[in-house]
Amino acid sequence: MAVEVVYRSSRDLERLFMDKAEADRHDKMLELAEALSAALHKAAPSLSEQQAEDLGIFMARHRELFAKAFKNNPEALAELPVEA
Amino acid sequence: MAVEVVYRSSRDLERLFMDKAEADRHDKMLELAEALSAALHKAAPSLSEQQAEDLGIFMARHRELFAKAFKNNPEALAELPVEA
């Protein structure tokens, strides 16, 4: 047995990473997801917490495609997978 | 009386513009909104049509802020107005 270093995001204590860069990517994804969920909830107060959270995580997971869409290429979203 | 030229987007026949560039911006906004609504609806099938449409239009109206957020600056979304 030995002591080893693992990494996690303070936003998601359950998920542990052996690689710091991966933990950092996960943290950044969750940071964006939280900001998106809050923004969507403000825009459409009828959204449930769960819907807002699901949408935030979905968009954050596919941030490159959404970044392209918002820049100048809405067709980029056609590349999204059908299931979240 | 005289004949005059007005412009409109084929996605929104009711809104007329005196300026072609403005009509073009409106059309581009609606194109992005439609792509976003479809993407969100796929990600969260429990969304109503109205919710998906409202969210698509809200995000498309604020595309610059969302573009920044998706690029690398989630804090940009704090600048969104509270009401859509």
C-alpha cells in the first residue's frame, strides 16, 4: 500500500482524477455549466432546477460546438449527438 | 404616396426593416435561435416548445456574451440583464 495523490474539483467532490489537468478540465466544465444554468434560469424562470442544470452541463460538455455556433456558425450545432 | 423598399427575414414575415443590414442581423439572430432551440430540445426533451424557443431567442440576442462564456470566460454571463 502507498499514499497517492488524487485530484478533484471542489464543485464535484465525488469525482477523483489521477491527472491534475483532467481535474482542471472537469472543474472548468462545471464552472461554465453553473454559469449557463443560472443564465438560462433567469431567462426562463419556468425551467425546473433540474432542466436548467441538465442544459448547462450539456452545453458545457459541448462548449467547442456552442462556441462556434455563437461566433458565426449555427450549423455547427448539427454535429451535436442526439443524446446528452 | 410612393413605392418604397422594405426588408424582412423569411423566418419572421411580420417584422419589416427599412435597412437591409438590420434585416440581415435579425435573420442571423433567428437562424441561431432556431439552431439553439433545436439543440436544447434534443438535450432536454422535457422542455416545452415555448421554453426551447424562448431560450434560443434569449441566447441568440446575447450572442456576444455567450460567445465569450463558451470561449473561456464564464463570468461574462454575469453581464446579462435579469429579464429576457
